[in-house]
Amino acid sequence: MRSKLYHHSIFDATDHVPSWWVQSAPAFTATDESLPPEVVEVAIIGGGYTGLSTAYHLAKFHNIQSHVLEAGPIGWGASGRNGGFCAPFPTALGFQDLQRKYGDDETRRFVASQVEAVHRVREIARDENYSIDSQGEGVWCVAHSPKVYRALEDAAAGYQHFGIKSTVLSGDAFGAEVHHSTEQFGGMWQEAGFGLHPMKAARGLAQAAQTAGAKLHEKCTVTAWQKQGAVHVLETEKGVIRANSVIIATNGFSPEGLMPPITKNVVPLLSNIIVTRPLSEDEVAAQNWQTETPIYNTRNLLFYYRMLPGNRFLFGGRGDMTGTPRAGEKMRALLTRQLGEVFPAWKTAEITHFWRGLVCMARNMTPAMGRLPDDPSVLFALAYHGDGVAASHGAGQLLADILAGRKMETDIPLPMRGPPQNLPIPSLKRWYLRASLGYYAFQDFMSR
């Protein structure tokens, strides 16, 4: 059932990828009891932030026990291997695009929900007493060329329209106050967001869900799914589980044959990350680095980066269409070279960690969330477009409220309500992906 779009190694759930996050996070042990013989109320497919948040909120606030079925270890997918940007707006559309398509009122609801989701990540960690290594306040967006600087002013006006503080700095001011680099021609800061440790966040949320009463099952891939009357029958590596309701929370790692109306219409995109050895204070000063706030730039195939505790530097970027181990080595080499080009003082810094994962995209370029139109006992939330840390926490809370009858589907902001838009020919995903990457690369070239 795994996707054929990438090499099978991308979907190998035997163990976590060798990330800095796995190396530096405390261990987590799932109770991982055997699957119950009786029909359960809720089965959740996916043990990342969306599934864990849903399970946590169901148990903690609605006294509903769920069973989370994770193909690998808890947090194995994007939740445990992303860049640690807890930022709002999981969409590839700008504010004006959202307003034109959905109207100002629904766009405001969407914006407010995502700002609230950012706060919810910190609230859960505080309430459940686990560390997420929170860093910085807000998010910086950096103009990678002089041509795109003016767009930052437009973006800042958009944030301010929705009540979010924002500031734009010139290239000189940004270099003096934030950092120097060769691809820095001004920056825009907005207040909603911060950096965190993704695996600590995932394992902390998992422990909170488990303590509240959720059952977490690792190495429990769903291999078949059918319905017998009103009951869903899920076959897994560990046996069969029967449930009245099922939640799809698989995002970019969605298996090809898993409920095709949902998963066939999302496109996973590879993203790659390198982390350096700890930089010396002199090396940090050489680039005038002065912030803990996470940063991304205005490239379509963007760079995203941040200084981690202990002065390790994380640098990520999109790329590769195959997922083969050989292509992975090429991406590591490319990112290493690009890091040295953007931050020359760190050109020779040893790269200690490299890993990759999948960003989940949809044709309509917004998240997909709700009930399956033909079967309201199936709920879903996915397609976060590379900004899913906060969105998935918020989605889990809302899914739990809907399942418990406290809220309705209309409480989901319109930009993220309903299944992903149909792809014209799903079997051509590779060609859609190739065309998109080529188009974005060309746009980045022309914007220089």
C-alpha cells in the first residue's frame, strides 16, 4: 500500500531516520498492548502530531479512548523529522489569494485558528509538563534577492490586516540586527510562531495522550481496510482492530491504497535537512548571528534555517524526485554547498546529521480536514504544505471536538474544510511533481 512515487527506503518504518532530534530527545515507550477483540470507539491511523493530538484531546476532554496505529515508532514520520518551525498558515496561498477564493470573513477564521494553534502547542506542553525546547518569538522571512524585497512589505501589510504584528527591515538593518549572509536583502518578521524540538514535542504529546487514556500501538501498519455493516475492520501487522470511527492522520506518508478518495489526491514532496557540529562563538559572530527565531527565505524552493541550542546550525531545503539513497547523498552534498554559499564563514563546518522527509501538498494548496462525504464515520486531517507543527496540533483538537459532538464540520474554517481537490489523473503525480519543481526553480532563477 505504500506510495510508489519514491524509493521504498523513504517509507521504511523499521526505525527513526538518523536525525539530530532523535539523538537529543528522551526515550519514549508506548504501552503497545495487543489489539482488543471488541469493537472500539475510535481508531486513528498515524502516530504523529495530528493523531496524537486527536487522541490526547479525545481522552483528556471527552473521556473517549482511542487506539493510535503507527507504522513505525511514535513520531516516525514528519512529526519527528521536520525543521522545528512552529508557525501558522499551512498553505501555499497568500492572504490575498485566500481572500479572493474564500472571502475575508472565512480567511479571518482560518488565520485566527492557526494563530491559536501556535499557542496551543505551548499550552499543551505547559499543562502536561514536558519540554519542547521553545526558541525565539515569531518567524523571519528573508528576501533572497533585491527583486523580491518589495513583496515583503506587501506581506507585512497582510499580516497587519489580520491583527498580527509585523516588521520589515532593509538589508542593512537586517544584517545589523539579525544576521549577515549572501542571500539577504531585507527581512520581514511576524509575531506568530517560534522554534521547537520536534521529537521532544512528539514524544511529550504521546506521553500526555497515553497518560490520559489513549492506547498507542507502534509498528502497527494498516495493511487492509474494509467495512462490515457499520464497523470498520482494519487489518494490521499486529492483528485486526474493529472501530466505529476511523481518523486518517497520515499526511505526507499516506499509503497509496488507504481510503483512495483522500490519499490519492495528495502529493508528497521531499524536504531535506542538514545539521552542523556546534559552531564556535567566533564562527557565530563571523555571520553576526543574533537570533533564536526560525527563518525561511523567499525562494519558491525555499531554504529554511535556525540556530539550535548549543550553536548547531540547521539548514533545510526542498529537492529530489526519487528518494533513492544515492539521490540522498547528492542532496546532502548540495545542501552542504548551499550552506557554504549563503553563510561563507561556515563553509567548512562539519555536517553531523542529514535526513529527509515528506511535505504533504494538495492541488487546492490548503489543508484538508473533515468527514468523508460518503461516510461520516471517517474523519481526516492532512496536507499541511510544510507548516504542520502547529496546524496538526490544532486539527487534532478540532477533530476530537467534532467526533465528540461538541463542534460541527462548519466550525472548520472554509479554506481547510473538506477533502483535497481531485487530481485530474492521480497516476501522473510524478509528472505533476516534476513540472512543479521545474517551474519553481525557473521562478527562483528569474527572481535573482
